[in-house]
Amino acid sequence: MKKILTILFALILSLNLVACTNNSNEIEENVLEKDWNEILERAKGTTVNFYGWGGSQKTNEWLDNFVGKRLKEEYDINFNRVPMNIDDIINKLLGEKQVGAKNGTIDVVWINGENFYTAKSNDLLLGPFTDKLPNFNKYIDKDSSEVKYDFGFKVEGYEVPYGKAQFVMIYDKDRLKGAPKNHKELLEMVKKNPGKFTYPAPPDFTGSAFVRNIIYDVLGYEQFLTLEADKERIQEEIEPAIEFLKELKPYLWKEGKTYPATNAQLDNMFSDNEVLMTMSYNPNYVSGKITTGEFPKSSNSAIFEKGTIGNTHFLSIPYNAPNKAGALAVINFILSVEAQSSKYDPNNWGDLPVLDNSRLNDEEKKVFENIKIGEGALPQSILLNHRVPEMPADIVLIIEEIWQENIAVEGE
């Protein structure tokens, strides 16, 4: 009899736990129906698990020491940063979806491009949620193409902008008197300095961006924003740019017979005076490298006259986030003037802010204006005036294939 009572008690306890879990899930599912004050109240005292790339020490320190500290002080939220590559994050969410896991482990995910498309297409994200955020409504230009689209894919309120990047080239003013302003000047420079220029081999992120910038400079960009992801059509469209890269090739480092595998390798070559230029998708990158002594103080940033490609990285909430209220509170804080200006400071990170300048009052504008962008970096005003949009992610992949087939060493 005692054994039967024990089993019954355990059964009742497990049913109660399931009921509590289901109730918790129901509350979380309905979080977007709550007003903002109630969301903040639900977030108080909770832990938010933030998953994203962890490859930058400065970025990690900003998240841990600034974001984590301020969230605890202002909202009593414990911020737990979990470094993980985005491919692994997507696979984790897909696995949870397949087994029907209603309560996952990720509250906020750092995401963009094709990974966002994969997540959204497979119903892995909560949304639309952007209009629920006070700072999104106050500071973000909802009609901006960089808010409405992510690498050509419609956002539709399933992610919010986190920061901006823009491609820049970096050169040493003491060794190169002025950077090339277009692809023709680049070819002239390379011919005058054979073996002193190269770029990372796509699909390296920065090397791929360099190739797309060349395509834009040779052909313009508008047609690529709506171009169908058809390899034969794209091959035909970019043929003049491919011919330019072929013309460039014999004057590159090691006569273009091989390329740096990563941007980090190219940076080391630049530091060792092996090449005259390096490149980055972070426009304030050079400042940090000068500060650490990795790049000479004479290093400077440059862009093409027709502009360079910029993109936006975003934050999303998984469909099964265990703490959706906390996730909303964290993302809203990151969209604040305080957080975005801190992130913009090269001493902290140097990531470009996403707030619409026209929506800032005079005092808020001064916060950003007073930030010293650091040595070698270009002012935000110049960057924004020379910013062109990214191609759709599916076209990017095709261009990388075409580069491998037409430019890379045979057999690579």
C-alpha cells in the first residue's frame, strides 16, 4: 500500500510540474499581448541567455562588462553570454524544433543574412515583436531598407537592428601615398607595386565582400538587389567584373597563384610590410589595431568614391525562448542611446550605431558627436554618404562559387 501511495504521489507531482511548465509556456507565448511595464516586471530577477559569435575579445568584454552590468543595475536581469557560431545555433534550434521542444535554452540570438532566412523560413523565431519595443518605436527608422530587409530578405518584425558594418580598405600612408578611389586606380596601383596587394579567398567573409565591392564599382549595384538567384544569369551579369579580377590576378601577391585563407592572415601580412593594404568590414577596425600596436600609427581607412557595401546585423528571439520577457527587455536596452553610443566608442567596440539620427534630440546627438572615433577611421558622416546595400544572400553564395571556378587556382 505504501508503494502504491508513493507512486501516486510521484504521478501527481509530475502532473503538477507539467501543468506548471505548460502554464509557463502559455504565459511566455502570450508575452507580446502584455503591456511594456508588465513585460519588465516579468523580466525582473530572471536570467537571459544571449547566444552569438564570440570571436572578438572587445565585443565580448562590452557585452559582459557594459551590457551585463547595466541590465543588472537597471532591470535586475542576469545576462549570460554564450559564445557559439551561428551555424551551430541554427542547427540547435532546428534540432529543438524537430523534437518539439517548447522550452529551449536560447533567449536572444545574434543573427543576419542567410541564417536569418533559414531561421525565419523554418518558424524558429518569435515575431513579429519589434513594435513592442519602446526604443525601436522611438529611435529606429522603420522605413529604412536596412531595417526592412536583411541581405535582401524581408524582416517583417522578426529581428531588430543591432549594429552596422561597412567595408573599408586600410593602407599605410607612409608607404602608399593615397589609396585607390575606384577599381581602375586599384589596377594602376597594383601594376606599379606587383606582389604588394592581395585579398582573402572567398568564401572568407571579408574577401567575399571585396569581390562584391569590385562588382559594384565596375557594374553598379541596383540590378543585383532584385536579380534572380540563377547562376547562369549571374555569371553573365558579372562577367566584366570577373574579367577585371583576372586582369588584376598576375600582379597580386605570389602572382595570384594563392590567396590568404583568412582576413587575419592578410592583417599579419600588412603588419609585416609584406603587402601595402588590408581590409575590413568594421570601419573602426583600424583604430583598435593601432591602439594595440598591431598596425602602424600611419595606417588609414579608405573607401571607393562610388561607395562600399554596408550591412546590418540583428538580434532575434527564438520561438521557444524560455525567457521571452527578459529577451525583449535586453533587446530594448541595446537599442537605447546609452548602449548604442557605448558600442560605437572604439575603446569599447567601434560598431556603427543603428539609431536614426533625425530621431535624436540635440542632447542625444551630442552624445554620439563627442565620441572620438580613433586614429585612422573615417567619420560616420562620410561612411553613410558612401554606403551601398548588400546583395541578397543567395546571390552572394553563387558569386563565391563563380569566383572559385574562374579566379582561384585550379584544383583549389
